[in-house]
Amino acid sequence: MSDELPRPPRRKRYAGKNPRKFEDKYKEHDPARYRDTVAKVLASGKTPAGAHIPILVAESLAALALKPGMTGVDATLGYGGHSLQILQNISPGGRLIGLDVDPLELPKTEARIRASGYDDSRFQAHRSNYAGIARAMTDHQLNAVDFVFADLGCSSMQIDDPARGFSFKVKGPLDMRMNPDRGLSAADWLAKVSMEKLAAALLQNSDEPRAETIASAIAGGRFPSTLELAQAIRESVRISDEDERERTVRRVFQAVRIAVNEEFTALDAFLRAVPTCLNPGGRIAILTFHSGEDRRVKQAFKAGVLEGIYAAASDSPITAAPEERRMNPRSTSAKLRWAIRA
Ligand SMILES: C[S@@+](CC[C@H](N)C(=O)[O-])C[C@H]1O[C@@H](n2cnc3c(N)ncnc32)[C@H](O)[C@@H]1O
């Protein structure tokens, strides 16, 4: 028997010098083997295919005031970027539970964290909606923890993979579910939704100024692919400014994604549950990416301080410094807020 590492499978041929499609970027998908390629992609301000660059890491760790031996929950495990940093800061002796609804990415992230040296006594991955954080903690024999962290929305792995159907820039099935085992795909949701319900979703989920016009054009429509929906949105608004037209498509995709994944229902339930999950003096820090999320977090923390549930909360959100925005444009809209359990 040979001791050699198994050779990677022979790659498929792609047109041109460099791979352009997500699935062809085999080097970026294997950062352990192709470190130089991944470093080059990162230096150019892009996210390597199949990865996610964690946002506001130092600021999140500071907001959580982590110490060795602490126990906590990362409610949105994703690629595990924040979790790995949290684990370093609570070691030795700490313990972290990582939640995520995504059944496709969760096992990969769990394997990555195990490969970094954290065994079952230090880290456990748990497939759960963060709305059910209290139940998930009970499953791990935890009544209350020292910190809870959440980094809301989708990961880059989800957005960039055409097969998941989140991006209006590449062709894929119009799915958008973070948990493809549950609920309706975006295509099925749009085929059933009423014009009124869709207009309300566009307004509430992404402050879309042309909500009614767009809703009357696409509600009840059949859009099997991401590109077909994007084109229908463009045609519905007839905006001559190309940038504003693309921003409109982006906002509609965001609103549909939020509706399909019932993101605000989950966030509201999570914000209600978190105080019961924290030890006195325990901390919650949440990263949001648009006004609908940020409003909810801000109001929940403010109300919590007034009711004496939280001893303190951040006054204004912490945002990414220019250098981080340049290196990772996805950090531009991020806002970090924290609160301390009374
Ligand atoms: C922005 S990513 C987190 C990235 C992570 N902090 C990192 O550094 O890799 C958000 C993650 O939250 C997950 N997610 C979204 N809504 C969720 C929910 N209601 N419950 C649990 N996980 C959720 C998504 O599947 C995604 O993996």
C-alpha cells in the first residue's frame, strides 16, 4: 500500500486560460492544496469559490469580551470563519455550539473545524434554525451561555453557487432556500404569491420604491431560472439608468430570499429567545446587512435595556473600516450591534 495522498480527480476542461464558472474553480475549492491561488484571489478583493470571508472579526470578538473557558453559541456557523476565531479566544477550556440551517454546508464546515484540532468536547455543529436556539442548547445540556453571536443572511458559498439559485448574475434554478429540504423554492413561491403579498414583501424586506409596479408584473409568474426572473424585473421597471436597474434587481432578489426563508420571523423569535439563553453579564453580538435586519436588532436591544433585560447595549452600530471594505466589498453594508444581559 502507498502512503501517498490520493491524487485529486482529473479536472473537467474549461474554455479559456482561467476557469470562470463556480464549479470549474477547483483550486479555489481546495484551499488546503492550492494556498497560493487562494491568496491571490483574496488579495484581489474577491472571495474564493466555495469559501466565505468573515466580516468585522476583531470587532465581533471585542464585543463578545471572550475569555478562555467560556461557553457560547455561534447561531450562524456558515464557513466557520468567526467560529474558528471564537474557539481560539475561548481556549483552553471553552466550548462552542455552531448552529446553521444549511444541510449542504454544515458537514463541510464541521469537518474543517475538526481538522483545525477542535474535538467534540470543544465544538459541536448542530443543524437548527436559530429561532430554536433554546431547544438546541437544551439538546447539548446547556441552560445558559456566556455569549451568543449571529452573522445574519447568506454565506458567500450559498450566494456564489449557481445551483443554490441566490444570484441574479449567474444562471441557476430559482431556489434561494438556505435549507433546500424545507418550504417552497423561490420559483414555487412566486408562482403562488398574490400581487398584494409580493408588493408588501418588496416594501418591507428591501424598501423597494417600485414595489407595486414590479409585483404586478411578476406575482404569479413562472420563472424557472434566476436569469429569467432578473430579466422580468428589468423589463417591469423600464429604468434607463443601468446601475439603478441592477440595484432594483438586487433588491427584489433580496426581498424574495427573505420571504422564502422567513428570515424576519426567525430573527424575531431569536431576539425574543436570546435573553433567556444568556448568563447574567453574558453578551450577544449580531451582524446585520440591511435596514430590515438592523431595525429589528436595534429595537430589541433598546427595548431590552428599557425593560432591564439588558444592562447595556451599543448606541450606534460598528461598521467596517475602509481597508476591510476595500479587501471585502461584502463588508460594506455590515452593521454590528451588541448587548449585555443584566
Ligand atoms: C453570513 S453567513 C455566516 C458566516 C460565518 N459567520 C462565517 O464566518 O463563515 C450566515 C449563515 O447563517 C445561516 N442561516 C441563515 N439563517 C439562519 C437561521 N434562521 N438559522 C440558522 N442559520 C441560519 C446561513 O445558512 C449561513 O450559513
